[in-house]
Amino acid sequence: MIENPIDLLVIIGPTATGKTTLAAHLAIKLNGEIISADSRQVYRGMDLGTGKDLADYTVDGIAVPYHLIDLVDAGEKYNVFQYQADFLNAYTAIREKGKLPILCGGSGMYIEAVLKGYRLIDVPKNETLRAELEIFDLPQLASKLAEMKPLHNKSDADNKERAIRAIEIATFYASHPATNSVFPTINSLIVGIELDRQTVKNRITERLKQRLRQGMIDEVQALLHKGVPTEVLVYYGLEYKFIAQYLANEFSYNTMVEKLNVAIHQFSKRQMTWFRKMEREGFTIHWIEGNAPMEKKINGVIEIL
């Protein structure tokens, strides 16, 4: 049991480990509300591909309030600076109601922005720098980004647009090392859901098949019909990237499914790598067995509290 009452319960883990379901059950037990920590669930119209699974927020007929889902339209840009501000608004509102905020998700950058209290500012566009960087190809941009060692996800080097933006942000911070942003000190408890690799692989593959049956391709097609460009969907990565490329006739359906399945597995491994990095940096993560019955997982978390 921890010494002091916590201000924030954090539920993390790689994709397909049942984070939302556990968080919802804990919210019922602990009089809490959930704050999503998913960098793509902020977009409206991106439901199946991001795994919103809104039904998971209802437990035994009781709807658990959730926050930071469906904030902006697909196609708009949203970043960690906006997320931090939106998190603070949700966190403050939940605390003022006398409830426990429960941060739940797998986007490492967003989670650390909260737990470390990064002093973030909204970095403006630098058109001059962008023009200078446009002449470089993606490997060259990725190399420049690595040399600068900014705060970024590996996905920042997925394409030229993301790499240029990451360099733009790093360049800005190099010349503006301090900001006036204020972030409160939050006493948090981090719980991680852990499953063996084969179980995670099986869950990812089965979930992908299910979402394809539920109409995930139709979802991407609808986004394209609404005017969201293919390159933006590719920017969003994973399901949106590969399905958009399939719809653009870049490869066959079977090839798309195979490539997407592999990419999600790789993404899951990167998530665990990020969480292990957090531990090396001093975060204490209380890992619980993901295959345990729900009641055992709930009691395990409560015992730590």
C-alpha cells in the first residue's frame, strides 16, 4: 500500500491487453472517471481503427464518464501540447467533483507529458526551416532528428511531414529552453497490464480480423469521402495507413492484412519498450497479470492503493 493518497491512477499497457475494461471496473469501485491517453482516439470518425470500444465504458449497466475522446475532426492536427492542456482541464474538473481521475492508454508520449509535467508550449510553424528541410529525404531527416535528440516518438520518423515537424519542435526548444507553462505536481500510481508475447500476438490478430469484419475498411473509406487526404491517413499510421494504401490500390487485400498485422505487433513491442524505459528513468510501474480474472485484477490494484 502506498503511503499517501494518490491524485491520479494510471493504467498502461500495450495494445490489446484490456486496459479500458480494467479502468472502467476500477472507476466504478473507486468513484472515478477515465481520461484517455490515446493519441488517435481524440479524432472523431476514427473509431474502429483506434479501438475506442465505447461499450467498455459501461459496467453492469453503469456508464463510466470518460474524457479526451472525439475532441477534433479527423484531418485536423492535434499534438501533445494540446493534449496536456486538455488533460489538465479534465483532471481539474474530475478532482473538483471529488472523484478520482484514472488515466488510461498506451501512448507513451502523452502519458509522460502528464507524469513528468513537461513544460510545453505551442510551437509555431517555421516556414523558413521547413523550406530548408524539404530538400532532404526521409533517412536524412531521421538522421538529423536523431542527432538533435529531441523528445519524440519513433513514429516521428515515419514520414517526411512528421520528421520535419519534429525537427521544427526540437529547433524551437533549443532556442527557447524555458517556458512560463505551469503544471501541477500530481501524486500518481502507475499500474501496468502485462501479458506474455504470444497471448498479445493472438489477441492482436483476432482483434484485427474482428474489426475488419465490423467495417474498418468502410470507416477509412468514409474518411476519404469526407475529404481527409490519403497522406493524412498515412500520417495517422497503422490501420489508417495500410487501409488507405490498400484503397489506393498499392497492394492487395491479403497483403494489406498481413502488413497491418505485422505493424501492430511491432507497435505493441515499441509500447513495452517505452514502458521499460520509463522504469529505467525512475517510474515505478506495478505490473499485474493480464490473464487473471477481472476481480483478481481489481483487488490487486486496490491492495496497492
